[in-house]
Amino acid sequence: MPVIARQLRAMSENVLLVGATSAVARVLAQRLARRGCNLVLAGRNQEELDAMASDLEIRYKCRVLVELVDARKVHEHADFVDRAMGCFHESLQGAILCQGVLHDQQLAGQNWSLSEEMIEVNLTGSISLLNLLADRFTTLGRGYLGAISSVAGERGRQSNFIYGATKAGLTAYLDGLRNRLYPRGIHVLTIKPGLIDTPMTRGIGKSPSLLSTTAERVGRDIDRAIRRRKNVLYTPGYWRCIMCIVRNIPEWIFKRLKM
């Protein structure tokens, strides 16, 4: 291997991706691997994870390990974090949570099990994992953590307020975690995408629109935000302006809008 390539590989990061088989995580994994990162891919589907790991190792000549985790099984999270941290001998530099569930608002309002799944995957499961990872990264005294929230969490709308509530909770948690970990040298990234055209969103009838974006765009933006150590990422960037307007609509007007 040429000297420069060896030096770049020596400086590579070891990164954990949870929810690694999601559309956005797949793009992010490719971008991280392309710039020399080694990866721990975590999720529920062993077969998909193994296939993804094999593809990344062949394409990018990086190390890719696989661990199983279910965001809803919080009693198993401590063991999972132990295994994930041990994959590269306690030398993880970063962890990004990409898991998420979105159900149709009307169906979720009629079926508690759908609401419960969104709460447990998007909020309580994410907090459980981040609590454990934050403690381990604090011991190491370095690194970064991130999670995919959503612009839906900035103001409740009739079209997705249960999902939005889970993301609002996650955003508030990440704000507090950033405040706690900053003095300890650990960076926290909040990722706020708008509507992403993925199998999950198409599965509940969310068709691509002028404001929707692709997993490729979001994955690229997350990679850039990690390297630039951004605190909050709106992706695409125009959502920052849109949500500034939405947040400031008076409630007596907002409650009359069909959003």
C-alpha cells in the first residue's frame, strides 16, 4: 500500500451506524467508507447487514463489522453497546442513530400499537442507546454522537403530530445532551431532514413533492455536517427558513391551516 494511503488509513475513524439498513444510513455508510472509516453496522436484519458489510469491504477496502440491535428492546441495549464498543477495542470515534418509524397519522391515532412503535423506536429507544453511548464516550473523552430527528418535531401539525411528538422529544433530548457533553469534548449533531423519498415514506402514501429530497442528498449532508462539527443540520438547507416561518405563525392562524 502506498505511504499516503497507509497514513490516511491510520487516521481513519471507527463509526457506529444504528439503523444501518435504512436508505439514509446506506448512503452515509458509503460516504464514510469512501473516506477511509471503519464501520460497525447495527440493525435487526442479519442477512441485510451482512450483505451490506460485504459490499462495503469489497468496494472501499475498509473494515466493517455487524451487530444486531432492536431499538424497542431497551433491556438489551447495554449488552449491545458493550459489543459495539468492543468491536474496535474501545476506539469508536463516532455513532450516528439512523433508525426511525413513520406511520400514517390517522391509522396511528386509531391503533395504539402503531403509535407505541413510533414512540419506542423514535424516542425512548433512541434515548436509551444515546444515554449508554454518551457515558462510554465521556469515559473516552472524545468523539461525536448524532441522531436523525425531523423538521416535523418543530411544530405539531394535524398530518403527523404523533410522529412529530416523538421527534420533538428527541430534538429536546439532543439539545440537552449537547449541553452536557460539550465541556467533555464530545460533539452532538441533531439531524433535521424534511420529507425524504424512501420506501418508508412511499409506504404510507407520501409521494415525492417539490419539497421532498432524496436519501443521497441527506446522507451527503450528514457526512459534511459531521466533518464540519455542526450542531444542527437542516437538510436540505431551505428547511431552516421554512420552519422559521412555520414556528412563527400565530396559533390562532396556525390552527386553521391544513398542514
